[in-house]
Amino acid sequence: MITVLKTTNLNKFYRLGGLVKRVRINALDDVNLSVQSNKPVIISLVGESGSGKTTLAKVILRLVKPTSGSATIYDQVVAGEGAIPSRKEFLSTLQPIFQNPFEAFSAYRTVDSYLQRTANRIGHKSGSGVSAALDEALNSVGLKYADVKGKYPNQFSGGELQRVSIARALIPKPKIIIADEPVSMIDASLRMNIINLFLSLKEDFNTSFLYITHDLATAYYVSDYIAVMYRGTIVEFGNARDILGSPQHPYTQLLLDSIAVTNRKWERKTYKASDIEAKEFQFSGCRFRNRCPYAEAICKEERPPALRQEDGREVYCHFADKTRLAKGEAA
């Protein structure tokens, strides 16, 4: 089995405030993930804003240096101690797709110049080599070189420009693409086009995806694995269908209960929120305890370990069995 994604004791700390009252934010706190597969997979990171999803992506992409720990992609350490030094090798391993496609391209440069530059960076120097690489990438997202040649970003819709961003990421033929909220800036009617494109590219290009989103519906539809994050920690991780079909961590349950459905009256469940969210990043015990209906003294004193369940998922909760019983499942 190949290690598609692995983070080992990954930490990222920030200091906020002035010299007198400085607060340490544990944006990533001992994050451990491991996905092994001989086939390409789609892994989703889900959670509220401030959960650490984007920070984790930035660390893997080397946009932010981790405080400690490491991240491995396809058996190569890409961040932290022992990371591969070669930029070319790094770019051939993983590529990003960002949230806002209009911010990924300068308004003063043609879109095809970005594609050509990416092809040049990975070794395509001749005109024919560059053209072939661009044609293959653009064709895979339903575009042609003639559609983008000589055009500027403002000549495209958001959906079209995001397709160009995906094509740009495909040129190096990476082993994994990190997609950070890639459809949040696109019209709702076009979002599923991009999501379905990920599914086809996974098979056609043999490329895995790390899909970062707060949209549980698309995560359920597209994912093989899901990691639920809260305040810089993983709270539940495993097979996507198992987790979203039958969540065991109270935070995952809260996320699903907050989604409106059409077949029943929506009664949003709310739990006691902390007075200052920054304090939750510093909790030594369970980060979710201020909002959890099952919290007891141990949740304040001890950080919950990863409890592996029969279906293979990991639940970071002292009372995972109690939450299962509360949902009407057999213990």
C-alpha cells in the first residue's frame, strides 16, 4: 500500500497580541492522519471556519512552515523535517487549486502565459512540448487552447477560470491536488460540474485530491475519506460514508444536525459556545468540551485519544460509545 497522505505530530503555533498580552494559538495541534491506498482517492477536510483546514493545506503546500512534525505525500516528506529540497520534484508531487480563481491570476497577464510558465518549470522548453502539455490539460477540463489563448482573467466566468486553474494544476501531472474551497466562489448551479470533474480526473489522470470544504453535501458525494477538524485538531476520521452516514463524535453530529433538510422540520441544535473562541485553541483537554452535551470532568483534564472503531474510523472522544447509543446504534 502507498502512503497517499500522512501527517505525523504536525503542529503550527501562532502568537497573537502585543508584547504584554500575547496569546498562543495552536492552529494545528498534534495532527495525525494516515491514508494508504493503491488507487487514487479523494480526502475531504471539513469543519467550521477557524478549524485549521486551510492552515493544514498551507503547511502541506509549504506556504507556511510547521512548528514541528511532518507531512508526507505519496511516500515523500513534503513539509517539516526531512522534506524533499527539490522544488521541481515537489511541484511534480502536488499542486494547489485556490478558493478564488480571480485572485490566482493577475488582471494584467494573459491566462495562457501562466499555463506556459507552469509547463516551462517542469521541463517543457520546446514549443511543441508546451503545446502538447497545455492541450492535454485543457482538454481534460473541457476547454481548448483556442478558448484561452491571449485572453485575460476578466474575459472568463468564475467557473471557466476555475477550470483553467485545474488545468494549470494538471500540467505537471501531480500525484495529489490540494483544493481549498474550490467551488465556494462559483455559482451554485455550476458547483457540481467542478465536483464531478474531480471524480473524472481522479480516474483519468490517476490523481488524488485533498478537498477542503465546509460543504458536507459535496464532501459526502465526492469523498473516499473524511477528516473532521475542530480548533486545530482532528475529531473524527475515516470512510466518508461511515462518518457522514453515522457520525460518532458530537461535533460531527452537530455539523450534520445544522443542515436543513426537506423531509422534516429543521430544529437547529445549539450548544453552549465559549465566551472567547481563542481560548479553545489553548485547551489541554478536549477542545469541544464547552459545546458538548456529553462533557465530563475528564474532558477538561485529558485530551481524548484516537479510539479506533470496528469500521476503521478514528474518533477522538472519551465517550464515543455514549454518542453511539444516543444516536440509537448498537454499542
